[in-house]
Amino acid sequence: SVKENGKDSYCFYTDSMQEKTLKHIDMINSLRRAIEEEEFVLYYQPLVNMKTGEIEGMEALVRWFHSKKGFISPLDFIPLAEETGQILEIGSWVLKTACNTKRKWEDMGFADIKMSINLSSKRLANSDVDRELERIIQSEGISVKDIQIEVTETAVMKNINTAGEVLQRMRDKGIKIALDDFGTGYSSLTYLKNLPIDVVKIDRGFIKNIEEKKQDEFIVKTVVELAHGLGKEVVAEGIETKRQLEFLREIGCDTAQGYLFSRPVPAAEIENMLIQGKNYSELVTGVTE
Ligand code: C2E
Ligand code: MG
Ligand code: MG
Ligand code: MG
């Protein structure tokens, strides 16, 4: 009956709320410990030139290896860390570590490998982040032009006033700006036109379906044309199949990222790839045959 249903859903509701709160508190405490005990690691995923197959850069992606629970996905802890403000400390660590790794790669002779770093919504609202980044770049002595900051459409929209200014200041210094997860937020074409961005990253959600859904194929093609028309480069994220790669290459997408090339891996593995002169020219050019 209606009454029973009501009762059931009430019980379910309180239990899950309580459970959620406990999990939440547990997570906040473990995050605090994770920061202190340095349980975070950065992994890197290659960004591949779609025409030549060369590795142009890497996206730095944070990994949390919890002492008891093992791997925890950034999709699970980044949103919570945003809520609690702990993202500020994690974000600083990410910036420092990624720039330090960039320094190491420059020292190894791989100076023009771009480093692309994700910046969270809260950090974008903090108008000091561009100065923080500038200080780190200076103290590491690395080249500004090979640093790229990724911000999601949603993060920009949440802080449209400060975000625009912070991004503009970073861009004025020569840092590249990429709009991440493009197509999943609510920004309008006016923002795409006016925001100080160099690169559009098409969300994996569209790439995933291009083999089955003509509509997604059409959207991706249109976004590439639109971005190029506005003078921006395009990265397709989440490429997993040769057919997806072939399609994206045909429509003139500039840069590819996805498991087809490499999963995100530790710095040491990236260093081996660089030393071996790894490139994906066969994969990239072979697909048209
Ligand atoms: P994102 O910035 O859009 O990063 C791309 C995500 O797609 C990564 O997930 C990457 O591992 C995954 N990916 C790449 N290629 C493929 C593919 O071919 N197939 C599939 N299924 N997935 C692919 P990850 O590392 O789990 O990160 C998830 C999100 O967490 C990121 O999305 C980003 O929003 C956030 N994140 C990760 N690291 C950081 C960080 O250092 N700072 C901040 N603020 N956010 C981060
Ligand atoms: Mg990203
Ligand atoms: Mg992305
Ligand atoms: Mg994404």
C-alpha cells in the first residue's frame, strides 16, 4: 500500500543518510591524513598529435592510494574535497608536483613536452591561484609556454567573474588554457567566444558514442569546426578504438587522448616512453588504410 511504501522509503532514507554522513566524516578524516602522509601520486597520460602521432604533452591526473582501502578514484574524492575546502591543499600539491616533474623532464632533454594540469572550481574562485602558479613556474625555472591549465566548463560558469579574470591573467603570462569536458556543462556559445581559452577538450561522453550515434558524430564534427573557426585547438578525450581515432582524424581534430594510446601511468613509465622515443605515428597514420 501507499502507507507501506511511504514507511519503507522513510526507513531507507534515514539509514542511507546516516550511512552517508558517516562515510562523509570518515572520508574527510582520511583526506586530512592523506595530505599529511602523502598518499597522493600524480599519474600522466599522453596527449598525442593526431597528424604525426608524436607525444606533445601529458595530462597530470591525481591518484590516491589509501593505506587500507587502496585506490580511490578522483571522481570520488575531488568533489568531496571541493566541498570541504581540502581541495585547496591538494591542488597546491598537484601544481607543485606537476611543475617539478616538468622540471625533471626538461633536465632529461624533453623540454617541449607540455604539462596539462587540472584546476578545480574552488581554486579558480581563488583569485590568487595565478600568482601561486607563477611562483612555482619561476622557482622550478620551467618554460611557461608548455604549461596548460584545464578548467571545466562548469567550474568556469560557477565563478564566471573571477574565473574570467584569473584565466586572462594566466593567459597573459603565456600559460595555455583548456576548457575541459566540453559539452557537458551549460555554457553558451558567447562564453566559448569570449573566454580566454586556447584549447577545447571534447568530453569523452561524445567520443564514446561516435560509432553508434550519428548525432554524436555530428556534434563532435560541429564542435571541431566551431572551435577551429574561433581559433582554438581541439583535443578529443577518451579515445578507445581505432574507428574513433579514424573519424576524429578525418574531421581534423588536433590532439588525441585515450586508452587506445596509453592509460594514465606513473612518471617513471612516462620517462621510459620518452627515452625510447615512443610515438604513435603507425597508429595514427595506419588507420586510414
Ligand atoms: P578529466 O580532467 O576529464 O580527465 C580525464 C579522465 O578520463 C581521467 O580520469 C582519465 O583517466 C580518463 N580517461 C582518459 N582516457 C580514457 C579512455 O580512453 N577511456 C576512459 N574510460 N577514460 C579515459 P581520472 O583520472 O579518473 O580523473 C577523473 C576526473 O577527476 C578528471 O577528469 C578531473 O576532472 C578530476 N581530476 C583528476 N586529477 C585531478 C587533479 O589533479 N585536480 C583536479 N582539480 N581534478 C582532477
Ligand atoms: Mg582534465
Ligand atoms: Mg577532460
Ligand atoms: Mg572528462
